[in-house]
Amino acid sequence: MSGATISKSSSSPGTPAPKLHDCRDAFTATLVALAEADRNIVAVCNDSVGSSKLNGFRDRFPERLINVGIAEQNLVGTGAGLANGGKIPFVCGAACFLTGRSLEQIKADVAYSKTNVKLCGISSGMAYGELGPTHHSIEDFAWIRALPNVPIIAPADRIETAAATAWAAAHDGPVFLRLSRVGVPDLLPEGHVFELGRANVLRDGTDLTIIANGTLTHRAMTAAAMLAERGVSARVVNMATVRPIDDAAVAAAARETGAILTCEEHTVFGGLGSAVAEVVVQTAPVPMALLGVPGEFAPTGSAEWLLDHYGMSPEGIAASAEGLVKRKV
């Protein structure tokens, strides 16, 4: 399991439901604390103070919150200008609009120019499920992963969100931080220190590895507990960093468990599954399956329904894992 850190955390079916946390709360609480210590930290948003949960930041630092309105290209350009002026801007907006509407500005003003802009895609994946396909952000991994110089981070819980936010502030260069609004339980230990490009093995196993991030991580853990009751030993890897991927952890998972299942709240094209497959095919080819949204626009429905619809309920993940194990030579 070289290249990954181990953090044991699991819950079995039938146990009391764990408390769920909104990662946006951890993000903004950390941002306020960071801004207390560094006057250069500013926040920029696109008329999304409420949905980005920046109310506390606005109340504490009214002069350091810039609201550009519903103008995402200006949002990114303003962030780049502030970075060029020595500020550390956290540019916040709904992930679907932050990335889709301003991809050219992200490419030229942030990635190519290597400006110190922290792009914060809020309510990512299918969190805005009831608002339909225009509000789904299921292409953002692929869009941003194609650009050089921009690390992509999708934390699994509030603890990792806080750690990743602190890392982003200290990092000299662009970052894309992808945050959901869907409540998730704690998975990482208190005091967790985020390391870019380093995965966390949340549960060890020998029959296959489930690699997930963001909202899918706790579902993968529940699926692994289900599989254990059926005699299948599943390793669960939290791959919070989509770029740079933890090559060593992926290669070790392939060699040691012989099969890999990826789970992501994203299209199966160009995201986490694709990044993992690129490593597997070049290092240790094994059977793989990619769970995500297939090549279609996801329909309208609640975030939970949509994940279940695409086979990413804990039971769906477990069923895919069992099918994958049967494919092993």
C-alpha cells in the first residue's frame, strides 16, 4: 500500500446513522480563521454569499468580500487580478457555473498564468439535482484535469475539507477545490493533515479496491461493510486528489487486490475513473469498472435519487464490486 496513508474508519449496516456535516461549513469556518491570520486572504463570489456560506466571512471582513454578481468570467478575472496584486483570492461559485461559464478565463488567467487563485466549486456533482441538467456539475473534473498547473481536490468529509482549505491557502499557485452541499459523515481523524497527491486507505482489503472521493467515499465505506458480510474483502481508498493522482496507491491497489472499482459524482469520461485507469493500464493492468454518470445528461431529481439511479447507492456499489471480483482471473 505504498503511496497511501491508512486511516481506519468504518460503520456496519444496522448501526446508528452517523451525524452528517455540510462541508461548506468547514470550508468557511477555516477560511475565516485563515483570514484572521493573513490579511491578504480575500473571498470573491458570484452573487452566491448564501450558497457559498460566506455570510460569516462577510460579517467579519466586509471589506474583503467582493461580490461581482452573476458574471463568472468576471469572477475569475477579478480573482486573477487580485492574485497579481498580492492577494490570496478564494473564488467561490456553484461548480457548474464557475467552471463551465469561465473555462477560458480559468485556462488563460489562472492555469497558463499560474496565478495564486483558489477556485472553489460549491455544490458540485448533482447536489442541485432538483434544478436539472443545467445545474449538474458532472464535467468539471474532466475540464480542469485537462489544464496544466491546477491541482484538483474533492474532500471526503468536513475534516478533510478544513485540511484541504488550509493547504490551498498555503500553496503558491492555482487550486480547484470541489465541495458538495450534501451532508456526509466524518471519515478522516481529527487533526488530519492534507497532502496533495496522497491517498488515504480508509479500510484495507484483499479481493478488490474501491476508489472514491467526495460524497461517494462514505457510500463506498458502507458498501465495503456490506461486502464483508458476504465474504468479500474490499479495500477502500479515498482519492481526494484527482490531479495529481496518487500513482503509487493505485498501482499498489492493482497489484495487491487484483481489481479496482472507481466511484465518482461525475461523468465516467475524463474524471477520477479515467485518471485511475490511466495509471492501471501503464503499471499493473487488472479488471476495472467505473461507476459514475454514463454518456448522458443526468435527469432531474434529488441528489440521493440520482446517485442511486446510477448504481451508486451502497447496495449498487456492492453489487458492482461483486461482479468485478467474478471477472478476476
